[in-house]
Amino acid sequence: MSELLDYLVSKVESSTVSTNPWPHIKIANFLPNSEYHNLLDQHNEVDWSECWDPESSWRSCVLDDAYISRRLFNAICNKFNMGVLNYDANQKFKLDTPEHKLQFPHRDKDLSLMTMQIFLQPRCYTDGGTVLMADEDSIIEELPLEANYCSIFLNTKYSWHMVKQRGYIRKSMVQRWTKI
């Protein structure tokens, strides 16, 4: 766990928090290459027909302890100038295909305190990632849909976001931290 954890904490600590439209972090090339391919292989092994959903398909997963470590959580909290809290972490692989309806504008504030999404893309696009919104009607930025691209954001009453289906296959791992 130590090498991967050191790497992830270093990536978070060297990142910049963007505040428009609300606090979030964007990190390209987030994982070491071998770990990225490990996650992609695990994602590809999922039998998605068993968990198909018309909006977006999800499958629980259990990853290396580095992802749910107190040290990584504290590093992210420090970036957002938050106090340290007790938390629980939930990890899921996500698959979106052209057949999925995807999400309407929403906030994850009732689901968790923070969300981290790492794209495990077979092909990269300049658009197609998470759409950041100032409110449920105003689009501010659409993140790229790139392999090994990570976004981390606080879930608040202001953190409106959605996904536009552009006909792409979107593979990702989503981790949510819940305050306990």
C-alpha cells in the first residue's frame, strides 16, 4: 500500500483546487500506469449484463487500501481547507454506454461528503466527462473524458453536475466518502 499511497497523496498535494463553479480538483494522469491498467482490467472483467440499469450501470468493487486510507482522505480535506472528519468510503465501477440515458442535473450531497471519479477510458475525448454547473440550468465546464483523468469534488448544495451522453463509452471508478 505504501508506494501507491505515497503516489496518490503526492498527486493530490500538488494539485490545485478550482473554485468555479464550486470547489473541485482535476488531476490528469492520476494513477501510476500499472495501477491504471489494474483498475481497467478489473472493470473489463465485470459482467455488466448482471447490473444493467437504463440510466447508468454500477458495480461495487474493493480496491487497494490506499484509496480509502486516512492519509489520502486527510490530504484531500487539506486541499479543500476542511477539518478532518470520520468517514466511510464506498467504491464502484461505473459503465455508461450510448444506450444509457445518463444523469439529469443533480447534486450528490445526500449521497456523500466528497466524490472522486477516475476515468478508465478505452478512447479519450476532449468532452464527455462530468459537466460542472453553477445551478441546475447553467453549464460552466465539461471535463474531458480522458484515460486516467481524476476529478474530486465536495458535495454541497451548490455542486450541480450532470453527464451528457455523446455516444461515448464511459468507464470509470467512483469513490464516495461519507461522513460518519
